[in-house]
Amino acid sequence: MLESREWQTVSQVGSEPKAKLNLLQFTPDREYQVRVVALNSKGMSPPSEAAVTFRTPAPQKPGREVIFFWFQ
């Protein structure tokens, strides 16, 4: 699999202290890293170090459903 090292903006949150990302916008079964950039009236900061790494879930194979049971 060819890996891309190109950084792309996927979310801009304004002045909010928290951000949520929708995993459906990412390619399944691939590893991603998150970096943060600050933007203010003085300009844009350098990107942070990649502190968070996550892998998107692999697509479900047809005929392989997962069923959960619980008893009370």
C-alpha cells in the first residue's frame, strides 16, 4: 500500500477548545496522525508534533456480521 506523507486540513474549529472528527471522512483501515496548527492575527504557527495516532476501522466483510447478546 502506498503511504502518503502529505498533511491535509480536515477540520477547522475556530476558538473552540475541543474538536470532533467524523471517521467516515477517512479511508477505512488506514493509520492517521493528528497535528494542530494555531492561527491568529499574527499568522499561522508551525504544526505541532504528531501526538495522536489512530487507525480507522476496516470495512465489514459481507456475511460476517457481529451480534452481541447480553442477559440481565
